[in-house]
Amino acid sequence: LTFQFEPNPYMTDTELVKAYIMQEKVSMGQNILKEIKSLPERVSWKAMQDPAIVTVKRKYKNGTETRDLTVGQSFFNLFSPLSLDPLPPGTELTTQEIETRQVIEREIQFDLDVGFVFKDDLIPHAFKYFAAGRKRVSRPTPSLKAP
């Protein structure tokens, strides 16, 4: 998937690429994911323009104030690097390491699901979605749940 952007006040990148590299028919006739690549690996946001960074300003009764930066959800999170290195046989993991790997596995699966929605639904039916405008499209809209 290649997304091209005109110069804008939000980011310096003019092109974002997401590539899903599959191994063909390795498991029971099914393609399996070999690698996910994002180019660039991180979106280059201009100062204070990253839509995933949310600034929360808190005022306390005693008059003090704090600002917290938190990472939220954004379409552009799709271009954050995700990887999970294979473990050597016999590797023992802590409960926390197992949970971390499970979270990353879910994020990778979600990322792949988003890629298939683009490939199988949005791109082939782009004109239909465009022409339909605000009207309901005859095909059911795919739903994705974030991990």
C-alpha cells in the first residue's frame, strides 16, 4: 500500500508505504505472513502535529497545573514498526514477557487485517464508496476491532 501526500503543515513525508510480505502456500495451502515493512519506519511529524499524541492539561485545587502526553489511536499508527523475533527452542519466558509477546502478536494480526481490508475491500470498491457518498453501500462495511 502506498499513500501519497501533498506538502502539508502536519508531516514532512510525502509518501508512506506499507508492505506485507507473504510466504506462498506454506501452511495447508494458506499464505502466511513473513514480514511487514513500513517506509519510512516512522512518520516524520512536524512539531506538535502527531495526531496520536494527546496533551492532557490538569488543574488541581491547590492551583498547580500539569501536562501529560499520552499516545492515542491514529490511522498513522499503522506505520509504526512491529516485529516479533522468533525464540530459540527451549527459551523460557516470564509471565510479563509472554503477555508482551501476545500483545504484539495481536497488534500484528490487526495490522494484517487492516491490510487485507484495503486489498480486498477498499481498493477494489473505491469508486463505489466515493460514488455512494453518505448513502449506505450495498456491501457490508468490514469492522475491525483495535487490539
